Amino acid sequence: MIRFTKDHEWVRVQDGIATVGITDYAQQALGDVVFVEVPEAGRALERGKDAAVVESVKAASEVYAPADGTVTEGNTGLTDNPALVNSDPMGEGWFFRMKLADPAQLDGLMDEAAYSAYVEAL
């Protein structure tokens, strides 16, 4: 299952762990990503609050938690190679993984078709 927020984060849940990143639309809007700060394992996240930072040649932006939970892993590979966000935003460019406190919070997020329609309307 993959879901999308209106803030252009994607979240994919597998075996109770959610992997979070930004969408292709978001990375294209940002341009070349030059710095990423990911959360450390053990950090408690609150839905809709900042979880990570991404900076590009154009702007800096927050990455928001799609649900309440606890970080299990930050993608340290982005520290050495932030361009992964541009080259593979839905794969190796993920930001963090988290254990969801209430998986039902994701029910209100968009599926792929709804997100595509949302982006087209922007």
C-alpha cells in the first residue's frame, strides 16, 4: 500500500513499518537537492509536524510526518548523496522509516490515482 499527502510525501507500509519520502512532483519542484537532514532512530513524530529537512538550489523545505509514530531508521545514505532524492525519489531516495502508532491515520491519505488527479489540478 502506498499513500500520498497533500504536502507531497509518499508513505509505503510493509510489515508494520512505514517508509516515507517525497514524490517525484516535489523533487522536480525543488530542483537539485543539495542537503538532507533525516530524523534519528527513536525520535517520536507527530502527524503533520516536521520530520526532516530538504534543501535544494531553489529552496529549503520541511518533510512532514504522515502519521504519529517513532522513527526506526533515517536514510543516512542521503547525507552522503542527497541527489538520490532527485534520481530515485520513490526508491533509494526515501527519508525515514517509522513504526506507526495508529496505522488507521493513513486511511485519510490519497491513493496513487487520487494523488495524480490532485497534482494535475495544481
